[in-house]
Amino acid sequence: MRVLSLNPAALPLTTAPCPAGLLIETISEKALFAGAAALRENRLLPVLLVSRPAAGEEEALKATLLRLRGTGFQGPVLVIGAAADQTAVLLNAGADDVLLWPASGADLMARLNAVLRRIHGLSSAEVRIGAMTFHLDGRHPEVGGQPVRISRREYEILQFLVLNAGRVVSKAAIYDALYSLSADPPFEKIIDVYICRLRTKFARDLPAGEVLIETVAGRGYRVPAPQTGLQDVTLAEA
């Protein structure tokens, strides 16, 4: 799972042995607000992790959260390491969850998954679409009980599509979620390359005639609505 962090050095966690694992990317507050203003309605943004504010810095963090939500930013935000008596304050300021420290890597991954499920209306950590089962905990997806091994970027793109199953996701929305905050982003065509690789890998295992990722001409990509894992909610298309 990819998360953005304002303070990753204070978070001594290892990456899980999964295609997504836990990839923590540093982001400055300046870059965060620039991106938040431009991407305020992009529901594909990764979780923002605000880690371990020092004693006495809770008010500054509260102000940051209020300012961030004031831009219209709708992405998920998890605060880790705040004092217990500040939990309600930070939640009311715009955090989606607060995890007290110390905590295990498993606890953090579970909280991150829970935040994603709530944001996207998912009722479980597994989503079944046709013959595929997608795991939000970072494990490889499965077809017929057998894992389909995919790369980290392939996992992220498939996760974006699964979280918005049944709706069209534009290529621009996927690209911006992956690369808009990167210092050296690749060409937008890279998304087509990853989609092609995903189709090739799943074509070997899916039943004949079943299409996992559909191209909607002029609009983007879509995976079918799931049989299980998605609550009956209506969300805007990405």
C-alpha cells in the first residue's frame, strides 16, 4: 500500500512481503497543499499519513488538518502517534482515523485498510469481481484460488479500479494519483502500458470470454461491479 507521509523518519516499520506492501513516500507540506488544491476531488489519492506529532505540536497539526480540508481535499488522512487526549480534536479537525503509538505494522496496515474501505463504501477487505478476488491487505489477487502475481504499480492501478468498481475511472485520474506529486513523473502513456500488462496476466487465468478491465472509449477504464465486498452506495466517477 502506498501512503504519503509528512514525517516518515519517525515511523520504523518494514515493508510487508506483498506486491503493495507498505510504501511510504515523503511529501513536504508545501507540495501537499499544492497537490491538494489541484486534486481535491480525485478519489484515487493514496492515504496521507501524518506520523507521531511531538508533544505540544497538536495545535499546529490541528491547524494543518483544518487548512487541508478547507481546500476541498477529500483524500483519506490517518494520524499516527498523537496523545490519547488529542484523538477527538484531530478527528474533528478532519482526520479519518487516529492510531496511538506504539503500534505494530499489522495494526497500521489494518487501520489503513479500514480507512480505505470506509472512504469507498467497501464492506470487507476482499472484493470479488467475476472470477477474481482482490485483497485490500496487499496480497496478490486470485483467480480460482490461485494468486496472480503482479507488480506494485500494477497492484495500485488495479486497486484504484476495484475501489471504483462499476464506474469509469479516467486515465488522467489514475496518472495524477500515482505521479502528480512526483519530482520526475513519466509520460502519461505509462498507464496504458500497465493496463496492458494487467490484462495479459489475468487473461491466462480468467474464464474464456470474461473481461476484467474494460476500455470505455474517450473516458477511461472500468471493471465490472463486484458480486461481494461493495455496499450499496453511489459515488461520483473519478
